[in-house]
Amino acid sequence: MICSPDVPFWYLAGAGNMGTLAACYLRAAGFPVALPRRDGGPPAPLRKTLTFEDGRAPLALELPAAPAAPIRHLVVACKTPYSDAALADLPLAPDVTVLRLQNGLGSLDGRLPEGADLIEVVTTSAVKGRHPSHHLVAENQTWMGRARGGPAPAWFQTLARHWPGLEWAEPIRDRQWRKLVANAVINPLTGLYDVANGRLLEDPELSARARRLADEADTLLGALDPAWPGGSWDQVAAVAAATAGNTSSMRADMQRGAGTEIDAINGWLLREARRLGLELPAHREVVAAVRGRTLSAP
Ligand code: KPL
């Protein structure tokens, strides 16, 4: 297998829906992709299929388990509560490139070498399913950008030719903040009320709660950057309308009794608010409610 800065060897941490999508397109671009083999881990490759809504032929993916020599290129696509476990004992090179395909912000802070090149991935695509069958429900735009800013690496152009809707974003921050607010409003409310995303626009109580969360997020983001344009409620409402029939990822996690991404989503907003001495009562309430799986009447 050819390996050069233009043909990187990618390891994948988190072979769920988003990890499978990334692995399929990295492989389509001609890059090797493997799972880091841990002591005692299964040597057999993981086999998966990705199917499409638009009639494209399904993609078959075989992910070998390769010994993790110093890892120079890593995709982190596990759910945020499992980041520590996914990175535990991985021999990361001091200048490892990491593609972070996760909801929320800050989930890898303090977990990567100082010299790591963290590339944030923001996608509006949706993949559903469970190992080994994954289905691309909606293929929309995906942006990648360096957390510290900067131009696209050499391999990016090759990948963008094989990943529909993929663009480089410099800076990536505003796209991350937009996605963060959509997740901070839609995910906890749909999880707590156990409803599809579109219900947020139909139920007056839910709409009022959603608006309050969006407005509080704008207050914080405006305090972090006075140039933040606000208008989050309109953006969130557009996402809820476009995904009206969907089960949000947090609702799905709560239905399965799995860990949620609340700490990386609303928790990030609360941590930033505390740093600035701001109060976000609606976010504090949903964080407590998701952790305790309850929500009292407004
Ligand atoms: O990203 C999502 C999620 O469920 O995590 C949204 C945008 C809310 C779509 O369901």
C-alpha cells in the first residue's frame, strides 16, 4: 500500500454511522483505513455496508484491524462520552492529524498531543442504522476546517472529489457554532419529550422552550464574539423543519438507555457561560433533566 502525506493511512476510532460514512469516502479516495488493533482485540476485519437513498449501488466496506504503530492520521467518530475509551492507549504521533466527526465541542480537549493538527468536521448529512448495515438517509453538505485555522492539507482535494458535498471551511468556527446550537436545542428537547424533531415547531410548550434555548445560546455566543450575528432560532427552526420526521441522535441514545452527548453540547455552553460569569438557566435545566432523565413543567 502506498503511504505518503498525500496518501495517508487512516485509523478509525468509532465505527458507527458517521465513522462508516467517513471510512467509505476515505477508502473511495484511495486511502487505506483500518481499526487500531488493541491487545486481545479481534484480528478479523469488520465488514459493513453503506446504502443510499438515491439508488446508488451500496458500498461494501472491510475494515482490517491493523497494529497501531505511531498513528499519524486518525478519525474520531465515536459518540462524545466514549472519547476517552476510544483514545485510551492509542500511540498517537506528536503531530497526529485528527478528523473529529462528533457532535458538540471540546470533546477532545486535553486528550491529544500538543502538536496535533485537529480538523473539525461539521456535517448536515444523516446516517441511520446499526452495525453492520448503515443507511445514508440524507446527503447534505459537510465542512472540514483546522481548529487552529489554516489551509487544507494536501490529501483534502483528493478526498473532496469522492465525498459529495465536502468543502474546506476557513474558519470552521461559525459552522460549528450553528450546528452546536441546533443540537443544543433540538437534541435535549426531543430526547426529553420523546418526539420527532418537527414536533418542536408544532407544540407551543416545546416551541417556547426551544426559543428560550436558542436565545440563551445567542446571548452566550454574542458575548464570546460580538460579531456573532445571532438569529439562531430561525436557523434551528429551519433544521427542525428539514428533519421533521427524524429521531434526533440524543432521543435515540435516551431510548436505548445509552450515554448522551449533553456534556459536549449544552455542557460546553454552560462551561463557557461560567467562564464569562453568565447564567443560562434554560440550558442548566435541560442538562440536569437529561442527566436525571426528567423535565418539570415550565
Ligand atoms: O444533528 C442532529 C442530531 O440528531 O444529532 C440533528 C440536526 C438534530 C438532526 O436530527
